[in-house]
Amino acid sequence: MWGIDANEIQADWAAQRIKNLSLFRAVWEALKPDWWKRRQGKGKQVTSLIEEFQYPKYGPGMMWERCRDLVEAQGTKVVMNTRATKVVHENGKVVAVEAVSDDGAATRYPATDVISSMPFSGLLRAMEPAAGDAALHAANDITYRDFLTVALVVPEEVGFPDNWIYVHDPDVELGRIQNFGSWSPYLVKEGRTCLGLEYFVFEGDELWNAPDGELIELGKRELQKLGLVDPSRVESGYVVRQPKAYPTYDETYSDNVEVLKKWIADNVPDVHPVGRNGMHKYNNQDHSMYTAMLTVENIVDNAGHDIWSVNVEAEYHEQTASEEKSTTGRDAPIIPRSVDPARRLADHRDDDGLDEATA
């Protein structure tokens, strides 16, 4: 996932991720009878081994569609397919966001506060007037891990009952396979399912730049190599690329984030970074959303929440957050910079998600 060999990942991070999750515990959780699970109750389950949870009928996008409807019903305009290009500030206050739509039309939106989920580095580079040299250096020094999915449509009967499968076979490139029909039957056509083959990449590397057709053929070969699906059963395929899916933690990321936080606080405190990319904080989706909710309370009610303290759940993989020092979010390994210098291929470009700002 992180683009480095396992022997380059520090042992204390690996130990944290599997704390109290021994081989015996994992086997017992898989084999214990249903009556024991009911007696045990959900509260005592190992987080990583929970078997049931709720999922939206048409996927998580339903939440944002509902949010949009509620916002518009209260008379607020929601603008889609528009890229925020500048965050304009004067005398210590944000005054506007400049944005360009898909048809090239530019618009200036007056603002008293800006909530931003764009990559933290992109937010600093969008400042007008420009941020100081130290802040821009820190912004350019932050790195990410990118992601692509090869989605293959197959007959329902050749799928598998699980929601996803993690793949640890070194003979294939893919790291995880989603079965979207198992998430919800409403996500696929009747009699079909869609297998999402997930590849963890760096934007600009060989896999990222490969043509869609080559990636689809690669996915077919890897399904066959794993013994999951005969390539002849694949009916169609699609490729979805997601840049900056994971904020990377390296030896300098924490210092860089602190520099960016301080520049925002000192120069334009009415700009509020939130979420995983916005804060360069490897949180789960629920905690990422929570930072935005608390930010709204800070703006409307002057609540004084410290959104940077929003961290992992009370227990994650049997690890209690209070046992460790406060971190910048969900635990992730510190990546040695020497092992993957190529990951900076895309980190100094201007088009790094600036459409994700919300004014």
C-alpha cells in the first residue's frame, strides 16, 4: 500500500496494528459459533474483525446528495464541476474564492470564511497574495500515495460473497479486491457484479500512466493468476484514478503540517482546513467528517473546538488511543524518504485537487 518494502516499515507501527490480535485470536474469531458471537456482543469484538455494519443502499454518495438537497432547500447555492483556483485574503481576513468551471467561466465568490478539504499543500499554493517562502516550501514538501481501481463487470455467480479481499501475493500488483455487488445489490445490474481491483500507486508512475486497456488486461490476468475469475468471464472494464488518496507520513511531514497550520493561523484564520486531505491527517471517513462539523460550530457559535485533536476511535485494532501520545490521526507508518524519491512526480503541480475547496 505504501510503496515500500516491509523491511523498511518500522516495527513499532506494525506491532501497534496487530496488538492483541494474535494468530490464535484471529482463528478463534473465524471459527467460534454464532451463539457465542451473540453472547459476546458487538462491544467486545476486535474492531478489525467486525462482521456486520450498515451501508447506504446506493453507496456513500447518498449522504452527500442528501446534504446537497438540504443545503439547497435552505436557499444556498451548491456549485459543482468547478475548480477553486485562488483563495484571496486581505489584512488577515479571507475575502473571496476565485473559481473556474468546466466551460472555462471564471467567477469570484465573496467569502467571510472558507472551509477547505482540498489537499493542504494545494490550499497554501492557492493563496493570493502568495504564502511566505517557508510555508510554500513546507507545502511542496508534503507527499501523497495515489490510487486506481480497475472495475471489471462479471456474472454474479463468478464473484465471491465477501465485501472485499486483501491480497498479499507478491506475484500480483493489486492489493485489494472489492465486490460491489456484496456491498449492495443496488450498485450493480441484475445478474452481474463488479469487482474493483485496487492498485496503490504514485501519480506519474508506470501503472498510473498505463492506458486503460492495458490496465483492464492486467486486471484480468491477475484475477486468473489468483484463481478467482476466468478472464473470459469478464464482460467489460473501466479504470478510475484517484490522486492523493492517502496522505504520506515521512520524517518531515509533521513539521511541515505545523508550518502550514501556523501560517494559516497567523495570516488567514478564517480559512479552515478539514478532512483527510485538508489536514494531511490519515483519519477514517467518520472522523474526517467530524472535523468539518466541529468547524461549522466554531464558525457559527465560536465553540472553540480543537479539530486537530479529533483522532482515532477509542479502540482500533485493540489499541486504545490514550495509551499512545497524540498523533496527527489514524496510525500510519513513517515512510523513509530514501526509498521512494519518485513519489514527488506530481506533488509540485498546480492541478492537485483545487476543486475541492468550499466557500
